[in-house]
Amino acid sequence: MTRRGQTWKEWKIELRLFVDEDVNLTDVDTLSIGFGDRNNPQPDGRGKMYFDDIRLYPPAPEPGKN
């Protein structure tokens, strides 16, 4: 899908990565998305990012397992 010459892409983040780091997902209340280098922040960034339809889905069942 494109809009104003930009490409829209689905970004899937496997929640298993958080669980593997001992994050209790039932305790998550907020979500933050950051850009750049957390340890070396720079002012006056340029550009726009649009995010929509942020959702959590249960994992898809593995084939042959129900």
C-alpha cells in the first residue's frame, strides 16, 4: 500500500522475544516507540512516521497441533 509515494509495511514483533527475557506481558500497560540512539540522542530530527492498527494477536497454532 502506498500513500504520497511512501510504502506502508507491516511490522511484526514476536512477543516471544519479550517472554524469553522474563517480561510478564500481563503487566504491560503502555508501549513506547523510539528512534535513534538512546545513549546519544540528537535534537531536531526530521521526517514523519505514521503508526496505526497496533494490535496484539495470540500466536497462530502450529500446523498439525490444536
